[in-house]
Amino acid sequence: MTPLDRDRWAELEPLMDEVLELSAEARGPWLDALRGRAPELAGLVEELLATELGPRAAWIEGDAAAFFGARPSLAGQVMGRYTLDEPIGQGGMGSVWLAHRNDGRYEGQVAIKLLNLGLVGRAAEQRFVQEGSLLARLNHPNIAKLVDAGVSDAGQPFLVLEYIEGERLDEYADHRRLDPRQRIGLFLDVLKAVAAAHANLVVHRDIKPSNVMVAKDGTVKLLDFGIAKLIDQGRPAKGDGTLTEASGRAFTPEYAAPEAITGEPVSTATDIYSLGVMLYVLLSGRHPTGTGADTPAASMLAAINTDPVRLSEAVTPGRTAVPDTTDRDAAARSATPRRLRRLYLGDLDNVLGRALKKNPAERYQTAEAFADDLTRYLTDQPVAARPDSWGYRSRKFIRRHRAGFLAATIAAASLIGATGVAVQQKNLAERQRDRAREAARRSAASVSFETVLFRIMDQGGKKFSYQELLDRGREAVEREYRGEPAGRIQLAIQFAQIYLRRNDPANAAELLNRSLAIADSLGDMEWKAKTRCELAAAVIKSGHADSALALVATGRGMLAGLDNVNAGTNNACDLNGGDAWLAAGQPDSAARLFEQVSERYRADADTLTEQYLFALNNNARALYGATRIREARTVGRRLVDLSQNASDPWTRIGLILNFAIATDGLGEFATSHQFLGPIVADSAGADSTTARAPALRFQYASVLDRMGLTDSARHWIDLALAEEAGLGPIFAVRAHLSAATIAARQGNREAFARHSAGVERLGQALNTKARPELGLLRLLTVPNENGNLAAQIRTELDTLGLGAGRPYQGRLLDHLLVAAERLNDGGFFADALGYAVTAAALATTDSLTRTQSGLVGLALLEQARAAAGLKDRSGARQAASAADAPLRFGFGPGHRLVARAASLRDSIGR
Amino acid sequence: MTSLATLFDRSDAGNAQASHQLFAALYDELRQVAERQLRRSDGRLTLGATTLLHETYLAISEREAAAFPDRARFIGYAAKAMRGLIIDYARARRATKRGGEFEITLIGDHEPAAPSGAADQLELVVEGLTRLGEVDPKLADLVDLHFFCGFSFVEIADLRGVSERTIQRDWRKARMLLKGLLA
């Protein structure tokens, strides 16, 4: 647009403020008036307003971290019958999302909890769902209903919960300055919910303020009943037994009962303790055994070790820890500290003392008993809890549980990481950081490439281009890791991978060849093997598949002789091996290798990583390359579900695109269309430097054409071809072919000439790889001179090697269909029939089922036309009827081909 | 070393060098908190930017105690550092994306495609924001607060003591200017 500087904007801004407040109708006259007195400014205003009309730039609409791939966004992901809308919370257990039902059966929104369990296995999945359906039967007005529990197709366990809009009970009470009696009243509703659940033998195990809400209508709702147990059960057991029972427990240290912390059996009395802590905090604003600001470990130790401070003491000024907040706390309860002390002294002290007993057997045994005592307090009757219960010291308990106490300390240490609670103590954090940095400097195993890059970017806030960053990083590695060969190799490998990604195999190979020498002098077999396998990747990109195969074979051989090889090393070698097989034109061998790697990842429950996605995707790719499209589709479908784990949008788009390509190959055009639409929309906002963007556009164009949306198809092909280089030669040649086909159909000579020239130009450069496309172009254009079309087409197909099996990896079907169509058009019905029948058989082989492929439908339609031309009425009727179901499935019921088959069938008399 | 509180004061008084130092210091603080988070969460930044900012504020204010400025002033400066952090993170992350290994290769495409000639969108964004900052620093700050730090319009209106409607209008202006400047 017109250049804009600070001064010009200062003139412009007040005008923008003005025009933005105007209605659409009022803008025209306003602009006219402005044009009269300041035409240049009016032009600028118009230009700026026009930017709101174009496509919205997604990068400015959402959330930067998610957009830039720093954080994956799950919005729009499907979990069973639900679609995720937006995140509403993040906790130790996982994230919580607002979601809606996607089958239109239930209007309202639900909350979906995605559990941080990793993917669960089939056995765990069954138990999880079973257990979940038991909990779903828990029906009580004060319990937020668990609507459903499931595991997504990708293996992500989730819970569907009633969505409660409201406030946390403690915040609700504070905001309204509820007095102690009102607070106890609300708390009694919590006890009702707990009693109902206990009657159903469900223990909550994680009662805390954030789990108790007051809904908008004032109803108290207890959340997450029984979910803690569900999580423990769903947690996959590690084969090596490193996951201790205690650290696997889901609970909140500040509210956990001693027995929950020490790992002893939990019971209904465990919930009573947590309820006691909660009531204590509600009434006093303080925690019974600590300030609550400590680390989780300290909270847990205090729960076991420290006797609770008497409630009436806790609200007395000067009696408890600094800072003294008793005045403020009392004010939040519409009272003074004096008044609170008077209210709590005696009965309430005793009630809470009993609820907070260290020994579960000495607590209230039921929620009803707890509630009874509170009701008695409210109605000024004597409570059952005795004063002596408060003074009881719990030394005996601690002695008895010394072993458990130690376990707790260990558990606490691991919980700091597990619960994600930040360790606040500064010096501890600093020590940890220093240690981590030191470790990063020293240990090759933990050398982080990111660390190097961050350090470079640090230097004086200077901006570097990507290439500069890369080159400087490489220099830094050579310089700083001179004395650390292992670290240097590791970083060299990472840099080489980037060079490869930037299509610079020469630089990658150079780096790796140097590393090879270092590794060999180091004498470490694993590094030697690793470097060779990485070098293979560079060699493949330079076009030497055979050398790559040899390198991988050597590397693999070295690893085979070693014990305790890092699993990642083996996998990386095999992944490159698979690529080498693919490059060498052996897709079956590649598929086998990729499948083995995927299986290893799966066996290690390592399925959330991108390596797994990558291995599985390559498996799909190799299967497709081997014309095992049905198998490729199966793997591809799984990848679509897993794609939500991808950390950047283009990985996700690529995976879904691959599934769309596979379904396209199987004649499932409607399905392909359905999957492509959303990712085309997504891609508008995603970083478009990737070559995937034009490929996606072409694939979309191709399916739009199949769906009969020719004009849109042309639009997208043009967009794709606008970046011909990014499209890659294979996709580019196909795009030109599609464009030429459309042009021929629409009688656009100019476009046809241009695009067929494109096919020829790129096709020649690709040599044999473009034979199918060149062949198809000829089939489309063979003239029907002197009535010898049939003979010419036969010659074309012979040249392509029709008799020699299936040389074109699925493209053969296209040839047969084009041949049949052209012969039918030209009246060569007998020849057409032969090709159509072969095409139908071939399409059936390459489809999920005979009725699920639009390609089968197309072949049957040509078969019907040919039979009709040959006056074989019953044959024609049969074929036209048989075409109906596959056409409907493949293209969708509204497609013109469906109508065409029907009218053909009806036009044939008996 | 100069304390952060001093840097805030000097920076408020228009000392450019102090502003620069302050930016660097806040960037470093944010990064430390983010890196801790990264280590905890298997390499994925799961914390929202708002939380990150808040955690950082708590850490600094605890350390610097009473001398430390209020939250609103802190956020005003830290938002820009947050933009820097997220963009650097995205750059590093993209660089770290290991070689061909994680790139999802398309089915049926055995020929490596040449790198696309399309402009690098991330760098384009960086460029656009720099230019927006030159034309109207207030609008650039708004982008930092809303897009990079995740503050809602209501929160930003509170911070700036203006109406939510004004912020919404500013947001539209920022968006238009960015698009215009990059067109």
C-alpha cells in the first residue's frame, strides 16, 4: 500500500476512529466528503478498511504460542461424540476443554478432561471405560455428573463432565463475605454429595476447594468424583517398575490425608480428612497444618507430622504465623477475630479436631456423622465430638508409619515435578538451573541444540537471519565442543538434519563426513553407527540410494553387536534404511522396515512422540508406493487421529493430507473432500514456507474436480501452480495434467495448450517417472482420424506396458477409464467394454469394498454405456444399477454421475 | 548489577540504555521460567503466556521485594520481552525440528520438492510488528499484550484505564495497519 509513516498515521488515526464507529451505510457519504477535502487521506482510509474484507490473517487472530507451534492447539479435535471448543483449565491431571456434542443430539456444552496418561493400551482402555460408566451412574444434585468416559481413536483417554458455570466455593464465600453459619450451610451440601457417593462405594480421593463449585443458580456442585481412582487405574504400568505406587497417586498434597500420602489403603475416612481441611480453610482462611505457601513436599510432611492448630487459635490475632491476616480473614467472614474465636471455641474446635485425626479410625466414619455434628452445632445442640479428641497426640501414628513416612518423602520429591507446582524457593531453583546448565555443558547425552541457538540469539539482542543462525551455531559447536567429541557429533547430527531439511545435502554430508572421522577416532561403536546412519540420509538426498543402503547396513551391523543400544539409535537407523529402500525403488522392503520401527515405538508406549508419527507415516507412504493402498489407508486413518499430537500445524495437515490422498486413490472422493476442506482452511493461517502448501492446494483442486466443482478446482490448481517449484516436479506435472484435462473439457484451447506444454516440459525432465502422466495426456489427445481411434489407443496402452502387470502404481486405472470413456464417446463399444471391465476389476481390488469406490462406479458406468451401445440391455441395466451404490458412496448422493447412471438405467427398456 | 527496579525508573525517565537493559533482563527472566516449564513438560510449552508472565512477575517481585514496580508497569515492559521470547522460541523450534526426520513426506511424492519460495511468514510477522512499532508504538504494545501475552480486551482496558470499546477499536486499527504495512 501507499507508504505510511508516523506523521501520516497521526493524521490518519483520528479519521480511522471516526469511520470505524460509523455504520456501513454511513461510510460511503463520509468517505465522499473526506475525498472532497483530503483525497489522499481518503484513499488511505479506504485501503485500510479494505484489509478487513480479505481473508483474515490467522496469525493475528489466535494465540501466538499456539500459532507459532510453540504450543499445540487441540481446538476442533474430535473426542468420541464431542468436538473440543476452547481450553478452560490446565491442571496436573491434564487439560480441561469446553466441548460440544458433534452428532447434534445434545445442545449444551460439556467439559472434557483430557487425562495426562499417555496413550492407554486396550486392556486399560476397557477398564477405564467400564469404570467410567459406573461413575456415570452416580446421580446427585450436588455432584457434577460424569457424562461419559472414553478413549479417542488415537488412544487419548478423556472424561466428559457436566459443565458447571460458576465460582469456586471458597471464592464464592469470600466474595460475598459469607459468615461462618452460611459457610457451614454450603459445606453441608458438599457433605450430602459425599454421603451419596460413599453410599455407592465411590471415594472421591481428591477433595479440595477447586473441586467444589457454586453454580450460577446457587447449587453446590462437587466435581471429579472418583476420577482420582480412574486415573490411577488408567495409568499404564511401566515394565521396569520405576514408577512407584505412591508417585503414581493423584492427589493434592495440601488436602491429602496422611494415609493417602503414605500410600496406605484409602477409604471413605480419607475423604473426611480432606473435607475437614476444606472446612477449616473455609472457616478460618488458614490451613490446619501449615500456611499453604510451602512446597508440596512440606505440605505432605506437615499432614503426617504436625498437629493441626485449633480452629479458634487459628483465627486469634498474634497466635499464628506472620504475616498476621486475622483481621482481613475475619472481615471476609463478616466478623471480627474476637467474634470468630468465640464462635469456634469449643464445639467447632472439637468437630474439626475429629475430622482431622491422623488415624482414619478416629475420624467421623461417615459423611452423615460429620454432617449431623455440624447440624447440631448450627441448632445449638451438643456435638458428638469430644474435646479430648483434640489434644490427642499422634506420635504413635507416626512411629507406626515410619516406613510410610520415608516413602512419602520420596514421593514428595517426585511430585514436585509431577504436579507441576513451581518450587518457589529461589535458591533451590537457582541451584537446579545451574546444575542443569552445567550438565548441558558436560554431558553429550543432554546437549541441547536449543541451548546453543538460544545462546547465540542472546548476543546483544542482534537479529540473525535463519542462515546466519545456522552457520553461527555450527561454528559455535566446533569452537565450544572442541574437547568433547561426543557432544560435537551429537550437535553435528542435529545441524546436518537442518541442512537436509533445507535441501542442502552437500553441507549436511560435509558435516557428517567430518563427524565420521571423529567417531572413528573415538572408537565408540554406537557413535560410529549413528553417524553412518545419519550420513545415509544425506546420501539419499544426493541421489545415491545404493550407497545409502550400504551405509545403513554397516551402521546396523555395528549396532547388532552391541548390548544396551539406545533405542533411538536403532530406530533412527531403520528409518533412514526405509528411506533408502524407498529411494532404491523397493517400497515393500521399506514398508516392512517402517512397520518394525512403528511397532517398537508402540511397544515402548512411545506413541505420543513425533518420531512415532513419522515412522507410521513413512509406513503408509511405502505401502502406498507399493500399491497397497488399502493398507496405506488403514495406517493413514490412524495417523489422522494421532495428528492431534503433532506439535506444528503442518505436520498435522500433512498427515491428514496423506489420508486424503490415500482415500482419493481408493475412489472415496467424498471422504477425501470432507477431510481436505478443514485443513485447507487451517493452512491459510499456518506458516506457508513449507512445500506442503502448494501440494495441499493441488490435492484439494483434484478432489474438487472429482466432485464436479470445476471452477473452484481451476482456482486451486492455479494457486498451486503459482508456486510450481514448491509443488515439486511430480505434483507439478500432475497439476498441469489436471488443468489440461479441465481445459479440454471446457474447450479452452489456450489453457489446454499451456498446460499440456507444462506436462511435456516437466515430464521430459522427470524421465520415466512421468510416464503415466505423459501417457494419459496422449490418451486424452489421440485424434480419432480415419476411424482408427481404437487401434491408436491400443498402441498407446501397449507402449505404456499394459500387458506387463501393474507398472504405474495405481495410475493404470486412470488410463483404462480414460480409454473406455474416449472409446464410448467415439462409438467403439466393444473395445470400450473390454477396458471398462478390466477397470472395474482393478478398481475393486484397490477399494475398501466394491460398493465404496467411486472409481468402481465410474468403471461400471462406462461398462453400462458400452453394453448399451452393443444393445446388451440386461448387461447395461445391470451395470448401471451396480454403479449406483459405489457412485453414491464415492462422489456423494447429489453428484451428477449418480443421476447420470440412474437415467441411463431408466432409459434402457426391457 | 543494577536492580530491575532502578532500570524501570530510568527507563520510565526515557533512558534508552536502561530500556535496552530492562528488556534483556525481563527476556532472560521469562526465558528461565519458560525453560523450567519446558523441562517439566517434555518440550512443549503448555503454560499459557499469561501464566508465564504472572509466574515471572511473582518470582521477580519476591526477590526484589518492596522496591519492585506494580504489576501493570511490569506487564507494560514485559509484554515486549514476551513477544521476543515467543518468536525466538518459534525460530529455535523450527531450527530444531530435526532434519528430514519429522517432516511428514507426502504419499506418492518420491521426488524431493524444492524449498518453497514463499516469504517466511514468521519473519514477515516480525517485520510487520517492527514497522507497526515505528508507526504507532501504542498499537504494537496492544498486539504484544493481546496476541503474545494472551490478555483479554477487558484486562487490557483495565491496565490502560480506558474503555473496552476503545481497545477493540485499537485492535482493529492494529490489524488493519499490520495488513496494510505488509501488503
